[in-house]
Amino acid sequence: MNPEQLVEHPSVLLDPFSVSGKRVLVIGGTRGIGRAIALRLAQAGAEVLVNYVRERAAADALLAEAASGGLNIQALRADVTSEKALDELTTGVNERFQDLSALVFAAATGIHRPLEQTSSKHFDFTFALNVKAFLALVKRFAPSMQPGSSIIALSSEGAERATPQYGLIGASKAALEALCRQLAVELSDQGIRVNVLAPGTVRTDAWKALPDAEHRLTAAAERSPIGRLVTLDEIACAAQFLVCDASSGMVGQTLVVDGGARILGSA
């Protein structure tokens, strides 16, 4: 935060875990993990702007919940894989915020099938959102972000481990993590922190598209050292930590929130 912002939000000086007054853009913030992060940050006093592409109903539901709770959440529609839409998103963000305190990239896409059954079109589609769009967003917003700002990208265990039918998505997440490490170094002179948040298996609506979802979710819970899946709120709390000033020493790191599954090789 700059000096003027510290005067407006003195609680940050007393509580480095505070996100009060921070201005946060959450890409993919109307569903699943992104939605949970947006709500958690707003509940903690942040001004939150969420981005979505198609699910207007999900955006409306989030805004209604925010309004009923007196939370400061706004929504903007934009396909972040489109340069024209990125221009519109940038204009919309600049109209609402003088600058961003944090950028959270929670958007992701991809097809679940073996690599040998994927096409070049599948590859381009997956990497266009999961990797290319993230870099495009950083290049647009980082120049105006103040020292102490934070950039967070959501990854997954597929970035490190081979997972059935997850090859393209996993490869894109590995590329995303590599980008974050590089950006963490390149943006350090501006005082901008870049980190990765890597959740373990968590129940979201995205699982509904998989025919064996319940079996896989149950198996993941049974393999976990804590005997259950991590929750959306646990992941959102970790995101709040990466946004707040208490995480000022974390740069270019991957914060894993999986209930300990990876230490057993069973995420």
C-alpha cells in the first residue's frame, strides 16, 4: 500500500493479515474456487471485482449474495483470451479502481482425455486461457500496481504429477507455474509479489462433468492424511494470506493446500 492508502486503512499497520481496502480482481471469480476467494476477500473488507465469460446466472447469484451481506463485489464480463475483450476489461477495471492491490487468476479450462486423443485445437484452447491469458493480464495491470501488490495464479497437483486424463491441463498448469516464477523475479523491482496457490482435490461444480466424480472424490478423501477433502474456504483463506501484507516474504513460491495428500504421493 502507498502512504495515502495506509492513512485510509490504518488497520493494515496494526494487522498485516488485513485485506481491508485492498482492490482485488478475481479472474474466473463467479464459480468454484474463484467464487470462494472473492467472497472471503470481500468478507474481510476488500473491494472485489470478479470476471466471468458465459455464466451470467452464476454472476447474478454471487452479486445477490454479496448485496445481502453488504459486501463490495462487482462483476465484469470478458473473455480474457480475446484482445478486444481484454481492452474492455482493462477499461472497466480502471473505471472502478485507481490501481489493483491484487490480481487473482482462478480461470481454467481443458478437456479430460488421454493425450493421444487430444488435438492441436484442444492444445491451443487449453493454453490460450490457462497460460497465455494470465500473462496478458499481468502485462496489462502490473505496470500500475503499487509496491506491496500481489499476483496469485491457481494451479493444481497435475502440474507436478501425471494424472489420468489430465495431461493437457496438467501441462498448462506446469507452464503457468513456470511463468509465475519468472514473473516473480522480473516484477520484484516493482515490489510486486507473484505466487502460486495449488489446491488439492476439492468438491466444486466442475466435477459434475465427470462420470466417475463421486468415486474419485471419495478415493481422494480416503487417501488424505486428514481423512477428507480440503474445503473451498480453506483454499480461500490461503488466498487471503497471499493477498495480505503478512505474506510479504513469499515470492515465486507455490503454496499447496491439499490436506497433506502430496506428501504421501496421493494428491
